[in-house]
Amino acid sequence: MKIHYVNCPQCNKSFHCDANLLGLDIPLHCPYCDLYFEPEERKGEQLPKGTAFMGLSRIDRKILYLPVQEKKRPTKV
Amino acid sequence: MPKDLRTWLRDLEDRIPGEPLRVSKAVKPASFEVSSILHQLEERGNLSAVFFDKPTSVKAEPSDYRLLCHAFTTREKLAVSLDLQDSNRVSLFEKYLESSRQRKKTEIVAPSEAPVKEVIIREKSLDIGDLPIMRHNSMDGGPYLTPVVVAREPNGERYNTSWNRMMYIDSHHLAIYMSPRHLWTYFQEVEARQESMPIGVVLGHHMAFMLSASALVPPDEDEYEVAGGLLGEPLRVVPSEAYGERLLVPADAEIVIEGEILPQRRTLEGPFGEFTKLIGPQRLSWLFRARAITHRHRPIMHSVFGAHLDHLYAHFPIEASIFQRVKQVITGVKDICWLHSGGSFHLVISMKKRTEGEPMRAAMAALSASNFIKHVFVVDDDLDPENAKDVMWAVSNCCQADSDITVLHNIQGQLLDPSLRQETKGSGLIIDATRPLDRPYSPRAALPPEALEKIRLEDYISS
């Protein structure tokens, strides 16, 4: 799996994610400060048909579940 | 009395003096306090099971739950789990394989006879955050459960048991990661019908039951029956609160979270420290919603310490199953070693070679048995497969790269292997480091045994 390191815009700490996440219209979750944020770089390879492993024909924000409190606050920072 | 986690703990106390270690001070599992204690014990070579009397909830509040960790860290504890006196690796393989073959039909009991129903928390009032869920390693995406997940085959009667890491999200939701094995296959089928899949999240039972989750058995076999074989008695099951007889859950479990994996929903999960001792990346995983929690009074939650020895040893049944598969193909196989080979995806086979080509066939059997195996080293039966120096000696002295090393392309890899360049596909390696049979070969350097017996070092060297 290709991974990509990102910096959290709030705590500035670094963590890594599946690089494909950057190609999807979804936020990332900082494991250190719990912030959900839109990554600045969307470098990943877009997977318009989803991935066979995930078993979905389409992956976008509609299928993504975020914790209840996160729905109440904007994900953009 | 049916076997459960409490009988396992009593057996452990009887068999291994000093175990489990007991921590009576309050600890905060979600703030790395439990993992810090376990890590320091492991660093000091103390691999005892650890029983925490007062772990707090995810919200750092006092809880009624207790917590057991390091239940798999030694062969001696595996021997307790399988009711075996000897803790030699091959003896454990043979006992595990023999027990798992003794399939036992489950026994359905009434809720009134099921300890796991002593406390029932229904959907409206449940909160998964009340549990003492550990953060295991830095960068973990959240507190993580390490349960055995039980699921009924869609349109069938068979049950699957599997280890699945589950990340705490909120009061009713967990992320669940599934490798492409049986549970994933079940869900593929159910999701195609736009339906959710009921599962039971088992957080504590006799360790023989927990080990059934690593069993490599064909998809048409019932893993509840395998668990019965390992327990040495039928697994007692009870209809779940949320799904009734559609989902039978272990009656003697400590805690079961009942709920379902939702169709057409995914969530962010990770990073998480895996058995590779590497932190796997944040990724999309599946979404679980809880419908009920049932547990015993003063429940004991079991947690496997991620990315540490405990995590590795929980895979013991896989190692035993690979041993069986390889031995079925090549009877001269004496021993194998995966968990202590020094590499997460290395396997060493020690065998008595009778014809050239047998090492290759044995290695291919291992590679086909499990996608946990990527590199196979085959050595002669006079070497200990657990001794990495022995193995490297054989590779160095019995192997020519142009003829004894084979690279296999385009085979399914382990998704948790960070070196995979494609989502699921990778390569394999076989190193035949056995001595050749088709020409004379130098013997290993050794002294005459009679000379060694005659000389007493103390007579010549004063200490």
C-alpha cells in the first residue's frame, strides 16, 4: 500500500495514511488532537471505481461516517 | 462447570506460580497507562499475564470492568489454554491440531443459564466508551478493542470466529478492519444485498475459545465446533438480545457487544500498530453499530497488546495449521518456525530431505497455506528453525543463489505488509538451504565425542 505523510493543521504533528485517501473527497482524522480536516494536498490516485477490496463501486463523503460531534462542526480548517 | 475465562485464570494460577500479576491501582487504558506497564514488563523479560483490577473507562471514569492482558505471551500459557503439560512447540502444534479436529456441536442454552446475560444494556442506554479500551501505541487512531468477532454465515448455519481490530469512534460506533478472509467474504455477500451483517464482539472467554479465531479451517467448517474441540467440551451458545436465534453468541463469554456492520458505509480507521511491529496507516474501514451490550457481573475484558509479543502469539493456530499443511505434503518435515523466525512474514522449515525438490514442494505448501507467509527458508533437520544463527549459517553454507533461490511473482500478499506495492498482490521467496543429496558434502565441524567426554574443563582452567 502506498502511504502518504500529512501534517495536522491544528497540532502540526505528522501521521500517515493510505495515499488513496488523498484522492477521495473525504477528510482525514488527526490521531493526536482528534481534528477532522481536509488535507492540503490531494495528490493520491483517484479511484473512480472504488477498490475491489473495499467492495464499493464509489467512495465519497456520503458513505463516510464521522463521530456524532464532528457532524456539528465544519471539517474545513 | 463450563470452561470460561475465570476457569482459565484459575488454571493459570495453579500451573504457573505468580501469574497473573495483579495491578490494584487505578489505570487509564485510553491514556497509554496499561500499554506502558505491559511494554516495560516485556522489556524486562517479564511476560506474565497482567490483571488490572481498576481500569477506567475511555472517558477516564471509574468502571465496573476489569482488564486482562498478556494472555498469550508464552508457550506455557498456550499450554494452559490447550490443557497440555508440555510447552514444546511441536507438542503444542500436535495438541492444537488434534483438539481442533475433535469438532463438537454447540449446545444452545437458555438466557437464564448464560452468564453473559447477567447484565443486559440495550441500545438506548449503551455506551461503548464505558469499557476500559486501550490505546496501544503512539499514533493509534483511537482506543482499540482486540476482540474475537463471531458471525453467522449468510444463508447458512456455520459460524466464523476471527480476530478483528476495532477502533472506538463514539458511544454506538466502532470501525472494524477485515482482511479478505471469511468474515470479509460474508460481508461482501450481505452488502451486495444492501443488508447489514449482525456480529457479536466477544471481549473475553477461555483462551481456547479465543484461539479458535486464528484457526485456518476451510470455509465450510463451523468454527464454533472448532472452538468446542479446543475447549474439550461443546461451546455453549445463547440467542443474542438484538437478533435472537439469527445470531447465537457464546454463553460463557465475559462481555459481548452485539451489533451490525453497516452496508454502504465506511469510516476512517487507524493508524494502528500491527503484528509487524509497524504502525499501519490511516485507511478506510467498515462501520459497526452497537445494538446491545451484555456481560457478566464484574466483567473481565481481555485485550491483546497490539504490535507486541502478545499480538504475535495470538497467531499460534496459524503456525500450527501451516505445520500440518506442510507435513501433509512432505512427511520428512520435522519442525517449522514462523512466530519466532525474526520476521513477520518469514517461515523456516526444518526437514529430513529424501529427494531433491522436496524442500521446494514443502515451501510451496507453506506459501499456499497462508498469506502471512512471504519468505520461506528450508534447512536440514539437524538445525533448530527457531535459531536464526543456525538458519543464516545454512543459507550461507548450503545455498547457491542461482539455483537454490526462487522468486514467485503475482501471489496474494498480506494486506498489513507495508512492502506491498500493489493493494493485494506481491511476491514470494523460497531459499532452499538444505545440503544437496546428489553429491558428497562436507560435514559440520565437530570434536570427537569421546575426547569431549574425557576432558573436564575444571581440571585445566581455574575460574
